[in-house]
Amino acid sequence: MIQRGGTQLGVPYSWGGGTVRGPSGGVDYDSGKVGYDCSGFTMFSYAAAGVKLPKYSGDQYNAGQKVPVAQAKRGDLLFYGPGGSQHVVIYLGNGQMLEASGSAGKVTVSPVRTGGMTPYAVRIIAW
């Protein structure tokens, strides 16, 4: 799933965009812009492993096993905002994460940000 997500580096951020098949048109202010939002990107990436994640990040937060962030492993999901409602990323390990970033405007690898992070990561696939 990390490999599949990595193939999308540089694809534009588009709020509401992304399906299990790839980038799609966004909604509201991003209507007509093809790309991914954070949860559409994680949904696409996990589909490579045969996992169907829900579209909304808050629902993804409740989709797997919660583990303390300090115990996060490569491939776990990290969340931001109350109940994971604001943002979701794929943890790569070594303090890095793969995300569809609204602030960067694209799919990118970024240093893990701890501000606003939920206390738990979510493990969808046990390695």
C-alpha cells in the first residue's frame, strides 16, 4: 500500500477527491480539480492490499486497531483533529509520513507533525 501511494507523489490535492481507482474531481471549491484529499488518498493506497477504507477520515479512525502513536509502525494511519476528523496520513517510519497535503497542495512525503495529532494511530494491517 505504501508503494501504491508513492506512485502518486506530486498529484494535486483536491478536497473530496480520490477513489479506490485513483484521483478524481473534488467538491465545492475544488470542483473540477482532479486529485486526492487526505482520506481519498489513504483509501486509494490501502486498496492495493485489498482493504476497503471508508471515505471520511473520522470513519477511518474507527476502522482498525488503535495503538499509541509511540508504537506506530510503517503503514499505520496517523490522524489529526477531534476523532481523526481533520486529517489522515500514512506513517512511513523514521519520523516521515505520506500524505495528500492541503498546505503543500499535492501528495508528498513530510516530517510527522505532532500538533493536533490524536493520541492513537490506527493499524489496519497487522504485519
